[in-house]
Amino acid sequence: MISVNRAADALVKKLCNNVDGYGLAVSKTESGATLIDAGIEANGGFVAGKIITEICMGGCGKANVLMKEYDHLELPTIFVHTDHPAIATLGSQFAGWQIKSHGFFALGSGPARALALKPKEVYEKIHYKDRANNATIVLETGKKPPEELIKKLASECKIAPNRLAIILTPTTSIAGSTQISGRIVETGMHRLTKLGLDPTSIIHAWGYAPIMPVHPEFAEAMGRTNDAIMYGGVTYYALSGNDDEKLKAIVCKASSSASKHYGKPFKEILREANNDFYHIDSNLFAPAVLVMNNLETGTVFRTGETNIRALKRSIGLTNSGLRMTPKTKARIVIGSLKGNIYGLGKDMVAAALESAGFKVTDLGVNVSPEEFVDAAEKQKANIIAISIAESETVPFLRTIPEILRKRHLGDTVKVVIGGSAVSEKTRADYGFDAYAKDALDCVKKVQALLSNAR
């Protein structure tokens, strides 16, 4: 039987045998546990992050770091693959162990979870439990754990403390950012499982995600690492024993674009949720793209798109590669109307508006009329831009002028519509201010509306 802790132990020894080469600091705790610092006081780096990713996967997967171009934005990118995806990801890599003790908090991942069975229901689902004399846990933290916590971790793994290795990877470090992006396949596995797919039916898995530029502030760094997966992560899964119709229904909901919060940088989403993760739509925590191959039928399913604009916004870049420097105080809220779950066209329009110097608030997809007006009122916006690609959703537009009038915004907020389901006739029928046929036309129409309003 596969032992994720025994397999990972060989990789832990590899790190410890070349501390200087990997930019690490290794020490022994009072109880004898091995503490590996990959970014708190030590420098860490890409190579350390790559190996830690493989440790997180319990030695059941491989990782490699290469450079990839994302529409003229070059970013280091981690590629991972495994032929034991349920065990490697859900059974080991998943950060499913919440660790708390006297002011210390960290998310624990890695093979030690398979000894402590954290959380138990995951192991019941994948029918796996490890047996080993050594354990390794990876903590996403910027602090060293207290001694009493180390003893507790060892106890829960049913081993002596001197048999425990603890790897510390701050989100604000290169190694930390690398191993988080290295969770791209695991993120998709977790999402598919939540949607009702049996994870043990997946036989092979592969994926990649950009490693975002690090930031010294935790909130900013955390936002960037989430954006890397949600907007730049691509996954591929091969499985057997599933009905094509069932798979199609699952896959269409499996990418991050299925979330109502899709399109905004994660730091903005978290701020709007008052820093409460439980107020964020869980559909957001998914890869940008998911491809599924049913090995029994040969059928291939695909959902989602990479969102390069969102990646650039995450690190403060426009399409030109320059820091965002708004040239005007005009504010625009943009989104895809309720019932429209794809945002590629909307994203292109938003990027064009930002490049033209407007302050753009992207509401994402599946946005209700009330949400458009709420955002316009909150942001003191001059323009509401609405994308509509599904013809059956067009009637939702009817309530927007009425809501604007009730809030006394009808004279100050202009509405521009666009997308394949609407036309100039739609604009006239519903009494909106402009119809834009594409991104550049939207910029021109917005500029004209603002000029006429002066």
C-alpha cells in the first residue's frame, strides 16, 4: 500500500541534506521535532517550493517550475501531475487541518494528515489511511509553532515528536507562493468532489498555475496566490466509471467562472465580505479551466477560461504592463447580467475601459439588476455597463431604469449595454443610454456620454 509519509520522508531528507543549496534553515525543537524554515528567516526559493509541493503530495506527484507567458506577462509557473490523484491531493496535499494554539493559527497540509485523519470524512471518502513511523506536516504561517502545539501534533499522528518534521512556508515567500500554486490539481479535485464526483474515479491528473510575484503584506500575498489558481490555473483529469451526462453536468459548474464573485481580485472580494471567508461564494475556489477525459467513452469536457486581465489587476498591471494610473475620476461598474455565467467578453470591455483611464469596478458574472444599482450607488459611479450573452436573460434589464428612478439616480447614472444577445433596438426598447457593439465601441460611447453630461 502507498504510504504518503514514507514517500515524503525521502524528500524531507533531501531538503535537510542540502540546506544551503535550497536556502533553508533547519533546527531541532525542544521535543526533538525537525523544523524546516522555508521563508520566515530563511530565503527559501523556487526549488525549495517545488520539492515542498511534492512533499505536500506525499511523494505521489511530480512538480516542475518553468516560465510561461500570459498575454505579454511572463510569470514563473508550476506544473504538477500525479497518477494517484485522490491520495496525493485529498489524502495529503489538501490544507484541511486547522491548527490553533494560544494565538498561533495555521492551515496544515501534507502527509501527516493521513495519520491524524484530518478531516476524517475525507479519508472515508477516498478509503485511505496511512501507517508510518515518521510524519511530515506543512504549515502556511509566518511564525514558528509553540512547543506544546508540536507535541500535540505528534500525539495526533501517534508518533514521538522526534519523528515529526514541520515545514514552515509563509504566503509572503517564494517557496510559500510556489507551493500554493502547486495546489492547482488539488483545488480542482476538491471542487469536483464537492459537486458529487467520486474522487477515486479519477486516475490521472495534471495542471499548472502561475506563481505570482510575492508581496510583503500577508493580505496582498494571499490575494495574489488565490488569483493565480482562480484566474490562471488549468487542470486536466482522466477518469473512468462515470456516465457522460453526469460528468457534463458536473464539469459545467467546476471552474471559478461559475461563481457570482468571479472577475474581481480576491483581495477586493475578501474586503467586500468584511474579511469573512464564509461570506464568499465557495464556487470561486476552483481552477480557471478544467478539462475532463472519460477514459471509458473517450468523451472530453471543458469549462472555464484563463482570465489574464484579472491576473494583471491582481498585481497592479494594465495590459500595457504599467502600473494603473487612472486619468479620470469617472467611475464605471461593469458585470454580466443575471443568468449569464461567462465573462470573457465583459472582461475584454473592462480591460479596454481601464486602459482608457476609467476607474472600473468589476462585479463579475450573474449580477442582478439590484446589485448593479447597489454598486453604482456605493461607488458613486457615472456609468453602469452590462454584458448580456443569453437572450432569455434580456427581460431582466427591464427593472434597471425603475430602480435607478426610485433611488433618484436616473439623471446621474448612465447605462450602456452590450453583448451578443442585445442590439441598438434593445437599447431603444428599454430606454438605455447607449449600446456598444464591442470593447472599443464601449470606450467611445462612455466617453461621449460623459462629455455630454458635462
